[in-house]
Amino acid sequence: MAPEPARVAALQMEASLASKPDVYLLLDPERRVLEIKARGTILDSVPLAGIEVISQQPILGRRLPSHPPIPAIWTVEDSSFDASRTVEAPTDLKPAPKKDQDYDEDTAPDTGPTATPTPTPEAPTSYRSRLDNGWDLWVTDQLPPQTRWQTLLAAVRDGWRRLRGRGQNHIPAITLAMTDADAQRIHHLLRTGMPILVADEM
């Protein structure tokens, strides 16, 4: 029996990613897993508690988006990781020794107080990254409410927030639910330019 066209397309896409030494991600909705791979080898695997396409819009005029085509390679275009990176300054500054003169720390001029290194911020447990297909990738600990009653309650709460000027429209997002520890562990991977191969239907 001939393999399914979608399976062949996914294999071809992964072959193009595996031909480079860079790390890439493979999202398999059917198995509910996000794999970290390089050269076709699984380096790590993150189990997903759920995966859904989420559209956070006002209840009036609400229009559910169509699913993005699968299989596909998505690329992170804008990431919270990029904004969280910090540059650490050296703890102290010392003048370079003059030509043919050894540097003596005991005779070094006083350069003032020693700078304190900036502590590395803790990775968040919930964050969104913009993808090149116009969607967001939303990593969180649990999926938002999906039943009609839960959606209605969420819409009412959103309506109150909007009346108070706190409402917010989000573009549709592919939402991955995982543990807080896993969300923090992969945060640095969802940086700008990271390719994500989505291998099956959602």
C-alpha cells in the first residue's frame, strides 16, 4: 500500500531540516508530544496535556478561524525569549598593561565599586510566540475553556474587562498545554528563527 501523501510530505520536510546541524522542533498532535531534534535524532521529548486551536475574540462578531494547513514548517518570528535576554557587564574593569610592562594587580588604580551581575530572570510558565503563518504559538499549563457554558462564562468575564478598558484581542493561537517545568525548560528554544515541523492533523 502506498504511503499517505501527508506522511510523505512530512518526511520530506523533516529531511530538509535534518540536513542541517541546527536544532528544530517536531510537533505531533496525534501523539501529543513536542520533540526537540537535530539531524533527525530526538534529543528530548515534552508530553502535552492538550493541543487546541484557540481564538480569543469578543462573543459578538465571533468568527472561528480555519486550521492552518498541515503538514507544514512554522518558523518563530517574534518570541518572548528575545525580550528576556540580558547582557551581563563584567564584574570589574582593569586597564591593559603598557608595552613591555607586566600588570600588577596590587598597583592597579581604584576603579570604584564593583558591579553586581544582573541575575538571570526565571523563565515564564506561560508565553506566546508569533509564527510566520500569522498565528501565535501559546504555551500554557492548561487549555482555556472549550464547552459552550465555559466559553459563555469566559466571554462574560472578557466583556467586563473590556468595559473597564482592560480587554485584549489576541490573534488565533495554536495552544500547547504542558507542565510549568516543561514550559520553562523549552522557553529558550522558542526563539526567533526556530523551525517547528507540524507532522499531523490537529
